[in-house]
Amino acid sequence: MIVVDADGATKNAVEQVFRGVPILLCLWHVNQRVKKKYMDIVGFDKAGWDEFKFAWRNVLYSPTTTDFYSR
């Protein structure tokens, strides 16, 4: 498994060199995309963002796949 940042060129190069190896986007970049999408849809509401962020982290740090899907 290889972790890359949000750079498309890096991802493409890794896919070519390491064929068949799973590629993950780094957690920081995932969180930035989620935050942007949340802000685009909901706007900035501190209380709402804090509640969403808590729920999102709960999903993100699920100890099992079953927990992940149920959360």
C-alpha cells in the first residue's frame, strides 16, 4: 500500500511503477477535501462543523470494517 498526496501526477506515476499496489490518499488531504465539501454544502456554522467533525473522526478511526460501515 502506498500513500500519496493530492497530486494527480504523483498518483499516476505510482500507478504506472507499482501496478496493482493499492494507493491511498493521505489523511490530511482527505480531511481537507471533506471540509471543503462540507463548507460548500452547509456553509460555516461552528456548532454544526464541530458536530460533523466529531462524527467524521468517529467513522475515520473505526477499529473494524463493520464499525466503519455502521457509523
